[in-house]
Amino acid sequence: MIECQGMKIERIIISMIFVLLLAGTMAGGGFYYGLETGKSQCAICPPEDLNFSLFWETYRKLQENYVDKEKFDTQKLIYGAISGMVKSLNDTYTVFMDPEAAKIFNEDVSGSFEGVGMEFGIKKGQMQVITPLENTPAQRAGLRAGDKIIKINDKTTTDMTTEEAVRLIRGHKGTEVTLTIFREGWDKYEDIKIIRDVIEVPSLKLEIRNDNIAYLRLYQFSGKADADFNKAALDILNSNADRIILDLRNNPGGYLEVAQYIAGWFIEKGQIVTIQDFGKGREKEKIEYKSQGNAVLSGYPIVLLINEGSASASEILAGAMRDNLNVQLIGKKSFGKGSVQETKKLADESYLKVTVAKWLTPKGSSISEVGIEPDVKVELTDEDYKNKKDPQLDKAIEIIKNM
């Protein structure tokens, strides 16, 4: 069924490209002939009631009347038309990537690239920082989760896609990018200059404290985070630690399989970690992702930290820990990135990343656009940042010592 949704979109894309290829040699009547001919010959065809006459008319008038003929690039118009179609769904995470953007996307997934080192997205129509990654130029420059990105090098982010923003922010080591930022509590914008660098983000950090608390911070659910967590868990089991603080603050997520694996260290085998919901009318197709582990860390008292930079797989793990184990969540409300995307590779190395489902917690609460509220809300003020204080962690320590 997921493929069927993708097929509908592909039909429209194929039709659109077909229309534009005909543009240079056929009149309006020729378009209809070509489209009808295509219907009899192709295996994947547009719906019977699909009418591109207005699209064709607009294209032809642009070609005939636009003043700067040298700017009339048919390939760019194709990509622009596809992007506009996808944008009309008003889904931040359903996006079209031309070959250049697709290449950047693949580099990000591989885990090593040059840039400023932050995750960002669009929330309520505004581009904002999800989280600056650990020990990166973005973090060192003082960016924080929730910062609104108003401009990138003097280009406004209004109506800009995240893929367009990535192209502007990414760049070679040693080069500079300026972000115009607005932060809650400020009375004006501020320009922050960042020098790009090679970005390599660790997956986690473990500290066995003198008070026998294992403080485990997960930075991301990367491809190596499962192996790193396996080692950290064994270190905890072989230490004198008798309780655990799991810190998911500023963790933008990553692979579902890694979150499911880590959940298995705490949650009994067979218990639900998350539910994949395909939407109205497809309730019977819901998929339950269950713990596959032995829950050897379940006997430890546990508290968990989240904030506005905790997204995606972080929210899945936090929801699973609370719903299954009644683990207290401390900090601030999470980001609310609870949807499932599949990436479809198109004919010219372009990509279509399309939302196919949404994540629910084990008890059926939606994460998408809503986020997860902490049980104990603790703010971090500007003064706390300046003085390097962490009242959220302090509260977690206070609570877990009394468990």
C-alpha cells in the first residue's frame, strides 16, 4: 500500500515531465494528443480526470512572453513545478530533492560532511534549529534548540525549503556563513557568524559518577549508536552504578531500528516500542514495533531528560520508556517530529521523500506536531547557559537519588 501512494505521485511527475518535453515542438492541441497516446502505451498513467491544460497554457505564455529568455531553463522549470506540487501538501517532511540536493542528503546520511553541525526544520511555518550537534561550530557559536532562523547570508527563509537552506548553510571547511537568529526572550534579531568545519558527531557519552549514578547521554541514533550503546550498557553492568539518568536532550533522532534496539535493554521482549499509523481508513494496517531485547537494565531506577531539541527516534524512545516503565521525563516539551518518511529515487537521481505514516507511543498517543510533555518541567535560562548551570540535570539527580 505504501508503494501505491508513491505510484500516484510518480504518475503526476511522469505526466508533468512529458508535458514539458513536448513544449518546444507542439501546440496546445498536440499536448492532448500526446497525453492520450501515452495513456494507451504506458503501464503507469495519470488518472482519467487529470487535466494539465492550465499548466500547459502557463508554460507556453511564459515561454512566449518572459523578458529574460536566457533564464528560461526547462529543466529548472520541471524541478520547480515538481517542488511546487509537493509543497502544496503542506507537509514539512514531504519534499522533492533535485540531484544536487539528493547528493547532499546522501552525504548527511553517511554521517561525515562539512558544514556547521546542526539539525534544523520547519515548525509552524518557521525555520528553526532543532538542535546544534555536540562539539560542532553551531554549538560553539551559541546556537540553541528552538532558535528561529530568519535569514541565511541575507536571504530570508520565508517559504524556503529545508533542502534550499541546507545548500546555503553547507560549505567547505574554513568558510563562513551568517545566520540571522531570533530567540524567545530577545527583543531583536542577532547575526551569528559560523566558520564551517568537518562534522563528526559522537553517538553517546557515559559517565559513572561518584554518587553511583550512571549518566548516559545519547547524541544521536546513528548507524553505530547500537554498538556504542552495547559497550556502554556492559560498562554500567560491570560498574558500581545503581541507577541511570538517560539524557536525550538535543538528540535529533536517527534510525528507528537503533531506538528499538536500545529500548530492548530496558523494556521486556514483546512489549511495544512504537506504533506506525498509516492514517484514516487504514487502521488495520498499523504496525507495532516491539522490543527484541532482554531488558537487563530494567532493574535500575531510571529517569529520562528531554527538551525541545529531542526529536524523532528520541521521542519514540522517551514515549516507550514512559508508557512501558512509568519512567519520569524531565525537562521541556520535545520537538514533535513523529512522522515516517520513505525516500523514492527518481529517474535522473532526484529523490522524493514522502511521509507515509506517523508514529504513536505504545499507548496510542501521537507524537507528530504535538511532541511529548515532560512529567517535571524545568527551564534553562540565558543565565544558566552563561554560567554553565544545568538545572534540568540537577533536578534529574535530585529525583533519582530519592528513588
